[in-house]
Amino acid sequence: MMKRRVIYQSVAAIGLLLAATHTPAQARIVITPHIETSFGYDSNFFRTENNQDSVTTWTISPGIQVIYKTAKTKASLDATAHQNQYYGFDTRGSYDYTGGVLSADVTSQLTPRLAVGLGDSLRVTRDPEYVDEFSQQVGRSKYLTNALTPNIYYDFGNKFGIGARYQNRLINFYDGPGEDYSENRGAFDFFYKFNRSTAAYLEYQIWKGVYDEQSSDYLSNNVTLNVSKQVNYFTFTAGAGYRHRSFSDSGLKNIDGVTWKIVADGRDRNDEDSRKPRSFVKAALIHDINDYGSGNTYYAATRLELRGGYLIAQRLGISGLALYQYEDYEMYSRTDNLYVLSARVDYEIIDKLTVGIEGGYRNRDSDLARASYDDTFAMVRLEYAYNFGRE
């Protein structure tokens, strides 16, 4: 019931903000229904050091994307359902499930200086990657994640501005091992614009993380200073800060440390509303601490991520990812090294019908006994997407 309530509340919040927005005749609406079917293979589905299970997955994913734009308002909705069936190990029937992704975002310029927004991101999955930004989870329990984020921004003119946002984040497990988690986070930003392409912002965040079982609840505070620079199609960001985390369990030591990031992000501006931009590139070097740590498993993570894609011909596109992440655990002696490499080729067979082939390798090298693993994965996709546009 709680999971259904989360979904209903998220949809209702987005709907209320949309209903409050005036719909002029000049509104632009783009509707893109899409459907994808895929066959995937994992050589080590449960990511174990020994007794590896190779698994084949068949997934069918219907969905729709809607984009609404006026001179002062932009709203987007992307909803996709996933029906997953697994083959290759004795208990495969119990792992079949229906999941999906719902993302929605509304921003409105209420006055020349005041802007408000509301975003929501909901996912139901067995993929452990989405538990935390720096996730090292390996279990295949089915779970729901949801993050609802209202925000407000006020521009004082003369280069200054302030912003505030609140985020309610939930992780709820349906089956198998997994500890439910909730997070209430407030963030406050102070902006200074040096010119049209360069800005600095000082941000303070405070949030409470609450678990429903044995893990200790915590209170976290974070202060960061970031500088961003826009150069043609690229945005460069560099920042550093300090984080303090205290636990309700007095037997656990506080976690204090420096956080920092260097990010270069590029994308063809002509593809702002596209589900698949013609070209994109991202290079990021980030150092931070994980937020979800069931069993009080927290670590300082340093991640190097390189990803990009390019349409090399009218119908042929390529993309790839290279990732390295190092974790140094806080509560006990353990270090991990995670390596991920993947590449993908997409070809539009006929108008709006695309076939994609992806392959990759994932490896974790840990000094904790039986925590290392390697996994080779591959996938073949077939997708159809049709664009309905109205000015």
C-alpha cells in the first residue's frame, strides 16, 4: 500500500502543477510513444565470486514521452514499463517481474525573476545500480526508488540569485533481503553570475537518513562551492566541499571528509528535447560518500567516468562507457576497485525502427573475502519510436 501511495502522490503533485499552468495557443506539444524489446545475457547474474549463474533476460518495454513547452513553462514526462523474464537458473520463475521508470519535471517562470519547479523520478527494478549513486549492491531483490523534488529560484538581478529545494527520497524493497530507507533533504544555494557563461554557487545541504531495521539513522551536513563555465556545447564544473555525518547509534564514529568534483559535460543543443541526442560526451572525476549504507556500510568513493556517443552516419550511432571506482570503507578495513567497460552500436533499419547491440565487462576487486566478482554482459535491442508534434 505504501508503494502505491508513493506513486499516486507523485503523479498527483505533477498534475497539480501542470493544471496550475496557463495553456496558451502557442504551446508546443511533442508526444513520442515508444516500445522496445531486448534479449540480454549476464555471465554472473548475482555477481558472486564462486558458483556463478549465467542468465538470459527477455524484456519488453512500452512507454511514452510527452514534452510541453510555452514561453514561460516547460513540462516533460517519460513513462516506461518493463516486463522481465529470466532463463538459466533453477529459481528463474520467482525473479520474473514487472517494473518501470517514471520521470517528470515541470519548470515555470512565474515572474521575470521568480522560477519554480517540481521534479519526480520513480523506478521499480531488480538492478542494484540505482540504490545509490555510488552503489556497490549486488543483490537482485525487487525494489522501488522515488525522489520528489520541489524547488524555487529567485534572481535579484545585478548578478545575484538564491535557490532552495526539498527532496523526499524513498527506497522500498518488495522481496528478498533489503532494508527500506527514507531521506528528507533540504538544500539552499547562493548564486553569483560573473557573466552569461560563468557562475559560482555556494550550496548547503542537510538531510536525515532513516532505516526501518538494524542500520543506524544519521544526520548529514554538506557545504560545497562550485564554479561552472559554459563554452560552446560544453559545461565545465569544478567544486569542493566538506561533509559531516553523525549517527543516532552512539557506538558509531562520525564521518567527516572533503568532497570534490571535476566535470565536463557536452551535448548538441539542437537535441535538447531528444530522447537520444546526436552527440554527447561526459568526463567526470568525483570524490564523495555513499548515502544509502544498509548494515552501516559507508565508504569514501572516488570515481572516474567517461561516456559518450556520436551519430557517425544518418542511421548509425555508437556510444560507450568506461568507469573506475575506488572505495575505502569507513567502519572497517576494506577497499574495493570497480571497473566497467561497455560499448553499443545502434542502426536505424527503417524509419523509426532501430536495432542496438551492446556488450561489456564488469569487475570488482575487493580485499574482503568472497566479495570480488567479474561479469560479462551483452544485449540486443529492437526499438520503435514515433514522434507526434504539434505547434
